[in-house]
Amino acid sequence: MSQDEQRISPDQEPEAWSDAAAAYDEWFAPLTGRFAGDVVEALALGPTVRFLDVAAGTGVLALAAARAGAEVLATDFALGMVEHLQRRFAHEQLHGRVEVMDGQALALPPASFDAAASLFGLIFFPDLAAGTAELHRVLRDGGTVAVTAWAPGGFPLQDLALEALDRVPDPSRPTPAAFRLSDSVRLRALLEDAGFRDVEVREVEHGWRIDDAEALFRSIPGWSAPLRPVFRRLDEGAVASAAARFAELVRARSGVLLMRALLATGTR
């Protein structure tokens, strides 16, 4: 493993995500759900397809796959995320299994799925190679995989939040976990090194209309494990001032943030 993969940051621990499930589902899942549609289409998920969703979070991809008729198993290392997704399946009366599991060491037999994916989940794994190898191991021959990562500059929410807080990124610090795969060459190599063939990486974009930018800003520490530490020492006055500044920055973009992701697919 490389140096940045060995260092564990707070956003790579299950506790950082477990208590954020409800807020994450309310504020952020509506955006990631749009990219979930791209994965469902890319993998042709439908009836008879045995599908594994790794690092599923609150399950926008798992739910979309189940609605398409796939046989779904969703896994996540955070108990709170798993419990929230179980309730979502029950509420929508959809069939799907949800289990707590480490994506770097899946407790699953080899060659047991037709398709597998990780929607902005694998990007946080301390050991990227191990997580990708596990996706390869559990797929049958001819099975297909999809992995999404944020494209370079494709996650303006974080940039604008830091700008509103007058925080300047320190170039000497290691690349944050969420952006280690924001490089199509590295993402392609990761899948190919795991044994996947016919790997393709393309960019997809979705606009995120922000109706209440100040409310979104205030919600960030409730659901964003990467940004939560930035808010920890702020008093209410600092938060209010930054929220107003954030709203100005969003208005300058006509209230829409263009979110761009890399979608990598391959065949076992």
C-alpha cells in the first residue's frame, strides 16, 4: 500500500458515518441517487441479476437496483448506515439484504454475483487495492463492475464550503481520502491491476439545484465525515457568517452546483 493508503483518517472509520445516516440520506443522497442511475444503466441491472453494492451508505444504488428487479445484497461497514437502509427497504416494500461488512474483506464466497459496484464508497477505503480485489473475487466470470469517484474539481460543495470558511487547502497535506481516485488513469489502473478487463472510464455530470444554501451549509457537519472536523471549533457566529457567504457563492452559480464523477466499468 502507498503512504496515503496506510494513514487512517476520521472519514475512514465506521463511527464517523454511523451516526450520520439520517442526515446523509436527507441532504446528500438525493444527489448521489442521480449517479446511481448511471450505474444501474451501465451494468444493465434488472431481473435475475445478482447484484452486490459495496459501501452502500444509505442505499441509493441498492434501492435503485432493487426497483429495477435485481437480487440485491448491500454492505457497509457502518452499522447506522445498514440499519437505515434496512428501514428503507422495508418502507418501500422492496426485496434486498443488507449486512455490516468490511469491503476490504467481504465475508462472501467467490463468483457469487453477476454485477457489483461501489458508489463513492471504495474511494474511502484505506486499502484501495484490497477493496477492488474483493469486487473481482466475488464476481463470476463475465460479471461486470462499476466504481465511481469524484472527477477533478467535480465536488464543488467542499471547495465552496472551505472558501466560505476562509480555509485555504494546504498542498503539503496528503490528498484527502475522498479524492485519491480523482484521476482517470489511476482509477483505470486500479481496476486493471485487480484483474478486470475491458476497463472504461468516462465522466458523468449532474446539476444539483440548491434551494436553501444556508440550510445546506449548516447541515454539513451532520452528514459529511470529511468536513465535520472543520466545523468542530466554530461558534454560532462563525457558522452564521460562513453560511451567508456560502449562500452568496452558490447564488453566483445560479443556485446550481455542477457535480462531476468518473464512472469506471469493467468485466471479470
